[in-house]
Amino acid sequence: MNSSENQETVCIFGTGDFGRSLALKMLQCDYSIVFGSRNPHKSSLLPSGAEVFSYSEAAQKSDIVIIAVHREHYDFLKELTEVLKGKILVDISNNLKINQYPESNAEYLAQLVPGAHIVKAFNTISAWALQSGALDASRQVFVCGNDSKAKQRVMDMVRTLGLTPLDQGSLMAAKEIENYPLHLFPMWKFPFYLSAILCIFFFFYSVIRDIIYPYVNGKKDSTFRLAISIPNRIFPIAALTLLALVYLPGVIAAILQLYRGTKYRRFPDWLDHWMLCRKQLGLVALGFAFLHVLYTLVIPIRYYVRWTLKNRTITQATAKTEDPFSTSTAWLYDSYIALGILGFFLFVLLGITSLPSVSNTVNWREFRFVQSKLGYMTLILCTAHTMVYGGKRFLSPSSLRWYLPSAYVIALIIPCTVLVIKFILILPCIDKILTQIRQGWERNSKPTSNGQYLKQSSIHLDSQL
Ligand SMILES: Cc1cc2nc3c(=O)[nH]c(=O)nc-3n(C[C@H](O)[C@H](O)[C@H](O)COP(=O)(O)OP(=O)(O)OC[C@H]3O[C@@H](n4cnc5c(N)ncnc54)[C@H](O)[C@@H]3O)c2cc1C
Ligand SMILES: NC(=O)C1=CN([C@@H]2O[C@H](COP(=O)(O)OP(=O)(O)OC[C@H]3O[C@@H](n4cnc5c(N)ncnc54)[C@H](OP(=O)(O)O)[C@@H]3O)[C@@H](O)[C@H]2O)C=CC1
Ligand code: HEM
Ligand SMILES: [Fe+3]
């Protein structure tokens, strides 16, 4: 009873999912809670210890009011303007779509209740996470507001709940904060659809080459290949192609900058978006590489592989012949596997550095070094792994089936293209121009007397003046 005197009372409007979850968490952290509700007597499932009143009654009991109501129902707050005057109103709402309304929900709230101090917070925390205590997912609470004292009080409250407040500045930041939880997934959409398309294409390609072709030509049933052989073709090919597509937008950007002779013009939207989801593309690629490695590890215990080996040995023994040991073949096999292992090692390293806990401990130069230099090294190793795997039969006509080359030959087109263009871009003569452009030099500018560059257009302007 004594401690209850020190307890801070917080009012929550709305007894819905989020209001109840937040109340439960706050009660656990020793706050006392009053709910405001349309029907104070009907509300059920409320955490024990919380009291329920009408909206205006509840508001009078605390100077912090958390609005756990959807924006569409904010209208009733207009009638409470007097009661809410001078109080801190915490807007926790989210929308369903990015930029759904012209102004942010928090700014809309500020218009409805002009006398209150509006603070945006909590919208990135889900009701489920609050209740289950599984807060590993997202502990970050973005906070913004125009009144710094009010903002500070809310940030203290966030800290007390075991969450991490991140001050995002004034209420102008509310729009971005509201868009943030909606923004997360679009970055994964492109990588997801792209890998689906790649997998489907190479699945049908491999089925034609490895199952239908042997059936039509020799009545051989190779359908068992659907389980391991074909996935172990599709996944590494998807990994290699996606990895190349991580580095392709960078070279396209460089070509565009060279062509335009300036870095001050916006990239087209598709390129912008592509650049922004490179991390996700890379991580999806890493996932496919993992699958390839796992499928590869089980090759020796496959029945088909053991049967083939045993049969070959028996055939040779009965025919009293022997396969002579070929050093060049041994070299070829060991090299491609070694290249694969090294490539995979760097691939994993890239994945590890993209974990926030790791990337926070390196400065941006180190991060760029790993992501860009080691990234290209990974691409080179994986491409070499695939080329050496192809080895002697790389482009030989005997590996064509119905004029279709092996799948890995097609898979090599994009990586090789990226590597060749990158190689050209780092030639000293081209690299020098590109570096100048990135430092702000423009081709259509002329040096002024003091050595600075002036844009052509401003020179025209000068002469007109
Ligand atoms: C497993 C894995 C994990 C990954 N994790 C991450 C990650 O956590 N974070 C991440 O960002 N990427 C990640 N990536 C993606 C990739 O490694 C990086 O995007 C990498 O920096 C790309 O290197 P780059 O040399 O092609 O591009 P960059 O060095 O970014 O440059 C590409 C081109 O863009 C242009 N450019 C870039 N910035 C500007 C600018 N400000 N103004 C004008 N032009 C500009 C330049 O002209 C340059 O030529 C990951 C990839 C993989 C495979
Ligand atoms: N659910 C979640 O995980 C998260 C939700 N949010 C945000 O929290 C807010 C509330 O979400 P949530 O609790 O899930 O929603 P619910 O629909 O579960 O609850 C909304 C509550 O608003 C109150 N309300 C007031 N006026 C109306 C009205 N006219 N019509 C209907 N309800 C009204 C009701 O409480 P009463 O009946 O007591 O009046 C109702 O329970 C939303 O803005 C949402 O964007 C933010 C982050 C995560
Ligand atoms: C531990 C690491 C790796 C090992 C041991 C390994 C091993 C192998 C083996 C044994 C094959 C031949 C498969 C077969 O005969 O069906 C192969 C093929 C291939 N690997 Fe790897 N690999 C590794 C990593 C990688 C990585 C990181 C990539 C690319 C991102 C990659 C891309 C490929 C490709 C494209 C093929 C050809 C697939 C086909 O058309 O059959 N590998 N690898
Ligand atoms: Fe909801």
C-alpha cells in the first residue's frame, strides 16, 4: 500500500489489444493504470489492478494519456479538449498503408487537441511482443514531439518498461516513424519475387534437361533427381545469380555517373530501389548458398551415388581393367571444391558483418571494405568455383541436350558480366574520372580562376547578367 503512493498513474484510452497489453506491461513495472473507455462497465479481459472509467473521468486522473485507439476514431477527442489541456498525449497509432493520410496521425491529433503536448511513441512495438515478453524482436521505440519536457517523460517511461527510446526530434518526424514499421517488408519483396522467378525457371530448365530428356531418349526414369540433384542445381545457381545481382546495380550506377558526367542527378527509381535492397538480396543469396552446402555434404551417403560407385568397381573388376589416376582431374575437382569452400567462408563473413551487433562495432570504412571488397572477392570465388566445376566440358557440344546448355553455363552469364564491367571500371584511366565525379567534379563545368569548378549553366547566367 505504501508503494502505491509513489506510483505514477498513467491513463490509457481504449481497452483494445494494444491498450490492454501496454497496461499489463506497465502494471508489472509498478505503474498504476486507469483506462478510459466508451463502455466502462462492459470492458472485459482487463489486466487486474487497472481501473476503468469513462474517457473524461479517466483523463482527469493522470497527466499522461496514451491514446490506444485507431486514428479513424479520434473524433471523440475533440469533445475532451478542455480536460486534456496541458496534458501529455502519447500517440501510438499505426496506419495500414504508407502515406495513407496527408498528415501524420500524431500531427492530426495535435490539430484535434490543440492545448495538449503530443508525443509519438510505441508504434513499432507490437501488442503481442509486449504481452509475451518476447522483446528480442524490436526493443527500439522511436519517440518524437515538440515539447522536450513531455518527450523526456515519455522516454523515461519507455526506459522503465525495459525498452530503448530513440529520440527522433520534433513532431515533424512522426510521419517517418509511422511509415517505418510499414517500410520494413517492401525491401524483402523484390528479393523474394526475384528468387521465386529464378527457382521456377531453373526448376523447369533442369527438369527438361535431367528428367524429360533421359526419359525421351532412353526411357530412363530419373524422377528421383527431384529430391536432391535438382534442388542442388537450383539453389547454388540462385545463390550465384542473386550474389551477382547485389553487385550489378553498383556497376550500373557507375556507368550512369560516367555517362552523365555528374553525380548530382538522381538515379532512376528502379535503380534506387534495387540499391536499397542489396542487403536483403545478399542475405537471400546466403540462404541459398547454405542450402547448396548442406545438399552437397550428403552426396556421399546417397544411394544413387554409392550404387554407381559400387557398380563401376564391379564392372572394372570383372573386366580386369583399371581407371588410371588422372592428376589433372584430381586438380580440377580439388580446385573447384576449394574455391567453393573459400567463397562460402567469405559469404558467411559478409552475412555476419550485416548483423547490427557486428556492424555497430566497425566504422563505415571497415564496413565498406568488407561489403564491397570482400563482396567482390566472394563473387569472384563463387564464379570461379562454378567455372572450374564446368571444367573441360564447359562449352563442349556433348553437354548440350536439345540444344540446351548446362544450367550453370546460363547461371554464369550475369556474374561474368558484372565482373568484366567492374574490371573495366577499375582500370586506372576510368577509375580516375569516376573518383573525380564522386568527389563532386562535373564534366560540363569549367574551372574558374581560383581552381574551383563552376557549372556551365551558372556561367551562362553570368554572361546574360
Ligand atoms: C551476405 C550479404 C550481406 C549483406 N549485408 C549488407 C548490409 O548489411 N548492408 C548493406 O548496405 N549491404 C549489404 N550487402 C550488400 C552489398 O554487400 C553492399 O551493398 C556493398 O556495399 C555493395 O558494394 P558495391 O561496391 O557494389 O557498391 P557501393 O560501394 O555502394 O557503390 C556502388 C555505386 O553506387 C554509387 N553510389 C553509392 N553511394 C552513392 C552516393 N551517396 N552518391 C552517389 N553515388 C553513390 C557509386 O557510384 C558506386 O559505383 C550484403 C550482401 C551480402 C551478399
Ligand atoms: N495491436 C498492435 O499490435 C499495435 C497497435 N498499435 C496501434 O494501437 C491502436 C489501437 O490498436 P488495437 O488495440 O490493436 O485496436 P483495437 O481495435 O483492439 O482497440 C481499439 C480500441 O479503441 C477504442 N475505441 C474508441 N473509439 C472507438 C470507435 N469509435 N470504434 C472502435 N473502437 C473505438 C475501443 O476501446 P473501448 O471499447 O474501451 O472504447 C477499442 O477497444 C491503433 O492505433 C494501432 O495502430 C500500435 C502498435 C501495435
Ligand atoms: C562449402 C562450400 C561449397 C562446396 C563444398 C561446394 C561444392 C559443390 C559441388 C560438389 C558441386 C557439384 C554438384 C553436383 O555435382 O551436382 C557444386 C556445384 C555448384 N556450386 Fe558449389 N560448393 C560450395 C559453395 C558454393 C557457393 C558459395 C556457391 C555460389 C554462390 C556455389 C555455386 C555452385 C554452382 C552454381 C554449382 C553448379 C550447379 C549445377 O549446375 O549443378 N557453390 N558445388
Ligand atoms: Fe490493431
